[in-house]
Amino acid sequence: MDLSYSAEEQAFRNEVREWLAGNLPKDIRDKVINYQGLSKEDFIRWHKILAAKGWAVPHWPVEWGGTSWDITQRYIYNEEFGLAGAPNLPNFGPNMCASVLMKFGTDAQKNRFLPRIREGDDFWVQGYSEPGSGSDLASLKTRAERKGDHYLVNGQKIWTTLGHYGDWIFALVRTDPGAAKRQEGISFLLIDMKTPGITVRPLILMDGGHEVNEVFFDDVKVPLENLIFEENKGWTVAKYLLGHERMGSANVGASKRELSALRALASTEMKNGKPIIEDPRFRDRLSRVEIELQALELTAMRFLDKMRRTGQPPGADVSMLKLKGSEIQQGITELMMQAVGPLAQPFVAVDDGAVDPYKSRLSPRYFNYRKTTIYAGSNEIQRNIIAKATLGL
């Protein structure tokens, strides 16, 4: 097992770091590091910059506009993005929908959708969760009935991240409600969000932000040509997709950046006349998070080494990355709150009062990051997956 980086890989890291320093727009970086949401226009502008460089979809095959980077280079690229404060492009199009199209799509579907995803012309979102069907996704009820040359879709999706930005949505729908097993009656559809009958309603979160939505489908017509793979075989597609989603859930680079910011903050915030970083209890919690992050990075590198040697995609044990990565992210937000105390509350300046905009966004961010142990499969479910598929329990 080789967990070190070669001279060529270190040179590649320097190339990515230098390019980001010269091309990442300052206003977008400032929003990321100050925990401000990005607009649809921000995402598209950054996507276009990356596309012009040829780096928007580095993990894609070269024939579709990707790079010839190996798995280690792609990992370095993602880590440097996190360290630089560069926003990752939303996963739904370049990573998730594209991987499905390449694996299961027809030539016509690939030629229609992949170039527009690569260039940032279509903003994709995910339609999986429903009221009562989250981690138990196979219980979904959104119905798609075949009517001649199209499906008629009725139902509701919930917690649709950035659904209000969406041009297209890929959705799991039930095409055979009488199937012996719930998973056998599900299909995977690509749906144009401009189709009549689609309504998007905002869900305002605890942090006051608009990030997720409800999406309602009322007699929405979807052409049969927008079916991915086979009818009633959508669960096969969904399982394939989740493995790719969890491999990217560790967020090592972003957590490293956040940890550095936490250390700097704790070195200036005072408690009993001393920087809070000198408080033994705080320092103990900080050290634990640092050690866990180092262990997570080594674990991610072990997965990289295995994939580099075998050429095989990640297995069920990749759930470890999602599980620990999300818990580390939450741990950092908790320590940020502890470092600044009541100043972390979302205060708004009145009567010319002074409020630190960075500190006042820490508690909303803390609340927002409760989601990390839920999305891409809740951590409780991840532990079950590890127990069954990896440990054989």
C-alpha cells in the first residue's frame, strides 16, 4: 500500500493551486469562506470559467470533454478546491446525472444531455426524497403512468436542494405499484422543469436560508425517450448513483480550510483573559477533531490506493467516508460556535450598531450543517450498510 504522493502528483497539486489563485473570482470565494449562499448566476459563472479551462468535468472520459487524470489527481483537484475556498459545482449534473447517462443512457441521450451539462447550459437537481420516503427511499409514491408516447407523472418530492434553480430534474418514480418487491417497480426519469404541471415551493430552513424545496407534479407529461435504462429498473440506477455520491462526501479539503479558520478564530477570541484555544477543554475537543480529520484523510487515500490498483469503483465500505466526514464537519461548526459564544447568534445591526457579519453567520451555519448526517443516506443507515456489507453482521 502506497499512501504517499509522487513528485508528479505534487507538481500537479501546485498547478491546480496556482490556477485557482489566479482564476477563482474574489466575490465568489468571499461568499464561500463567509458562509453566504451562492446564486444560480454565481454557480453558472464559475462553471463557465472551469469549462473554458477544461476542468469542469475532469472525471469524465476524454471523448466527452473530461481529462485523462487518474483517481489520485482528481482527489488532489477536489482537495485543493476545498482549501482555496472554491465552490464545488453542484453534484447533480456533472457528477450524478452524467455518471448515470454514461453508464445507462442511450447514445441519443448522451449526445443530447452531456454536452450541455459539461458547458453549464443546464442546471440539474435531484428528485428522490418524498414525505415519508427519505432513507427508506423504496417506499416512494410519486406515480408515472405510461400513456402512449409519454408518462404522466403525479406526486411530490421534498428537500429538493436548489430546486428553484433547476432546469432539469432526474427523478425516481413508481411505474409498477403492484410489483412484488417495492424496488422492482421504480423507474428513473429525466424531467424538464419547464414542463406544465410542475410547481416548486420553497422550504425555509432553521438558518433562514432558501436552499431546499418541495416539487409537485400534477399530470406532468414526460416523453418515453427520457426514461433511463429500463422501465421498473430504476433502483439499479439509484444504487449505482449513491456510491458515487458518497465517495465525494468526505470533503477533506474544505474541512482542512475550516479547521485552519477555527484555529485562527480560537487564537483571538478571549475567555477569562486568555485566548480560548488555551482552554484545556476546548483544546481537547479541537485536537480530537484534528486527529479524526487526519484519520479520514488517510482512509480516503486508502480507498484511492485500492481503486488505483484494482480499477474497481468504490464498494459499500465507502460509506465510512460519508459517515466520518459529515460528523467532522458538524464538529467544526460546533467548535466555531463555542469559540465566539453569544456573538454567533444571527444578530442584525440596528441604529448604526456594529455586528460582525462573519460571527453572526456561525449559528445559522451550525443549524444548516445538521443536514450532513442525513443527506446521501443518514449516518444510521450508513452504519447498517457497513455492518451488513463490509463486516458481514
